[in-house]
Amino acid sequence: QVQLVESGGGLVQAGGSLRLSCAASGTIFGINTMGWYRQAPGKQRELVATITILGRTNYADSVKGRFTISRDNAKKMVSLQMNSLKPEDTAVYYCYVFYRSEEYWGQGTQVTVSS
């Protein structure tokens, strides 16, 4: 079983930056994929970015060049540095882990970008 705890959300003005972090705990030996999804009001949950254990990254087109995902395998943590934030980035951001054919989700952290 994997537990995920997120931190770092909040309110920021357009053009600002935020950093999200997620720590995984449990009996874990090598998490294949870690990442972030988001869900805005009235919309479906969507991919933001993922990173594999080998460091291969994948980003949504809407965040390329603005967001950077990273992970610390030893600490079982994944982070998302978000720069040049836009009002359309406002959403609940969820940490995601794919481990031994199971998906795990964090509780979500709110990111609000004011115009």
C-alpha cells in the first residue's frame, strides 16, 4: 500500500510561481511512474506531468516550458515547479503514483491563480 501526502498549493497572482511536493510512504521498492494530474471545476481530471524512475518526463502541452517535474527516488518524493502561472492553471492538483500495476492518488491540493 502506498500513501501520498501533498504540499505546496495556494493562491498566487498570474505570472507567479508555486512548487508542489508529494511524499510517498509505505513498503515501496522502486516506484515506476510518479506525476501530477489536475482537475478544474466542471472539468475532467487531466494529466499535468509524469516522470519515470529513469527520469523520462511527459508534459501536457499546456504546461510545457512553464512547469518542471522532478523526483528524488531515495526520498520517494516528486515535485512540480510551476512558473509563469496562468488563471487557467487554477485547479486541484493530485499527486499520482503507478506502482506494481496499481494507481495511487493523493488527497489533492488547491492551486488558485488570480488574474
